[in-house]
Amino acid sequence: MKCAVVYTEERLKVNEYFARSLCSYLSADLVDESVGEEYDCYVFRCENSEKRKFLEERGKLVVNNALTGKIANDKHLSYELAKRLKIPFLPYVLTNDARTLSYPCVIKSPFGHGGKEVYWAKNEGEASAILSGEPLICQKPSDKLGRDIRVYCLGGEVLCTMERSNSKDFRSNFTLGGSCRQIQLPSILREYCSRVIGALSADFVGVDFIVDGEKYYFNEIEDVVGCRMLYHEGIDAAKLLADYVKAR
């Protein structure tokens, strides 16, 4: 099977070790989004769901598939999916009108990744400065700021569950200085992940949850999921993904 690993230049700059490892394990070529139809399999490590759809329509194996790329890279669509699957999430609105909101609130782009384009607004003035263009997701914050749970899923099975925390930022992201520890997956989150993976037929994703009170709430799906926490735990994510792709 002739395989390509697809990256944007921007993503490759910060993920070159993983990219090179994955290519080595797969004996794959490292390519950008302009790649043609000459490969049998394409492992996408960039968002581009339209290119994925184009390749799928030509009978190519695409990891993750176009549907996963479309839904997971749009938080609004991800929440709509969670709603259909009866998975709870904290209330939000998609708006650019700060007058309609309750405070404090978390404001985030539907298309942001890695904690980028996520803001904290204490009042209408701060929110107005952020909401100056396209509507953004404005959401009730959890009562446990700087803490969340990421469930890594590979081939429909849970690979690893990590609790992330950050005492200096309301965003828990590992790349923003947060810490992580491996935990046992709560049974209700296993069920939620099963619903998400089943609906999308996703190959390798992270499904993130936040805690409010004593309950778990869906937060987002990471399509091009970061693997630094897996390596932190001694898990060779590139090899596991490569072995999975070769078995497809």
C-alpha cells in the first residue's frame, strides 16, 4: 500500500518528530495538501476535509475520514452532534452580540485548536472587544477551570485517558503549560466516546470532556489530535497509528 502523510507547513514546524516517525513506520511520503491521487492511503494531519472528501470519492483510504474532519474541526457542528447523540455539554450560544450574554463566559472560535482563539470575558466590555467580527461560541464556564479530560481513541477503542490541569490558566492544554496524568476512564465517558466514534467512524481522535459540579460534559473532538501527552506516558503514538493504518 502506497501511503502519504499529509501536513501543512505550519503544523509540520511544530510536529516534525511525530511526522517523521509516522512516515518511517509506514514507509510513507511526507506531502502537503496539494498532493495528487497517486497514493492508496492518506493519513491527514491537517484539517482539510474537502481534500479528504475528494480523495474518498476516488476510492482512497483516508485517515481520518472527511466526515470526522468536517465535524471535529467545527466546534458548533461538534456540539450539534453531541446533541443528536444525547451527550451533555455546557450551554452556549453562537453570537457576536455581547449584550445578550451572562458573565463571566468563555468565548472561542468554532475553528480554533490547541487552546488558541479561546478567551475569558468577565464583562460586556471585554466580550465586545473579542466579538468584533464573525459570531463566536460563547459558553458558560465550568466550575473547575483549567481542568479537563482527554480520551484518546484509536480504531474504535480507547487508547489512553489523560486528565489535564493548569493552575495558571483557565485553559488546560498541555502545550500551554498544563500538566497531565493518566487516569482510569469513567464508564459514562466510555459510553459517550463510543457514541461519537460510532457516529463518525473516526480512526484516531481525542474526545475532550470538562467537569462541572460532579458531572462530565462534552467539550470537543480533536481530529488532528496532539500526541505529546502520549509520549509523556511512554506511548509511541506514531507506531500505534502506523500499525493501525497498515492493518486497514
